[in-house]
Amino acid sequence: MWFALLSAALASATASADDRRGDHPARKMWEELNLTAGQEAKFKEINAQYAPARRENSQRIEELREKINQEILRDKPSKSVLIQYAGTIGELQKKMSLASVGHLLDVKAVLTPEQFKTFVSMSSAASGGRRGGARRGDGENTGGGE
């Protein structure tokens, strides 16, 4: 669930590029949350702070998954190599989870209690109720499909 919440929040990091059209999913979220201009600016700032690391970790995980696939396709896959790749993925996922918690606490500090409750509900609905391993991409292309 944390990944889904973070992904929904990070969607707003790129919303400014679509602001002129007003059709970005984050724009709809902001409207539903009834953010003040100050809240919206702070929200963008928080998201911009977390997006690069999220994107980098997601990319690294995808690279490791591809390496796992390549290793498995070998005639004699190395179990120790596969374990190493899986361990590295686990470490990256832990880092992402910890960053998600920090991100959500930062977002919570900007929103009113009612706005945050709505934000969590919207984020959960956007994820389709998926938990844990729901992959949502690189954090910049969420809302429509990390």
C-alpha cells in the first residue's frame, strides 16, 4: 500500500508539465483535496525531493529483474548469483519503503487531517486495493498505470 500511496503522490511531481491542459491525474487529486496554492507548492516541492531516488531505485530494480531473467535462461543458472540479485532487490525495496514513509509523513504535515484522510482514500482507490508488490513504474507516470 505504501508504494501505491507514494506513487499517487509522486504523480503530482510531473503535473506542472500538464497544468496548462488540466488533464493530469494529480491535477484532479489536487482539486478534490482543495489544496491551497501554498499547499500545492509544498506538495510539488516534497514530490520533487523524493522522485529522483524513487525513479533511480525503480530503474535499478528493473535492471536486476532483467539480470535474474537472463541468469535463469542460462543452461546452468547460478543459484548464488540469483540469490545475490534477489537480496539487492530486497535492499532497494526496503530503501524505497523507508523513503515512502518519510514522504507520506512530509505530505501529512502539509495537509489538514481531513485532506490527508481523503488523500489516503484516493491513493488506495487508485491502486485498486493492491498491496505491497504492486508495481507502478518510475513514479512519474503514475495515475494512469509505479
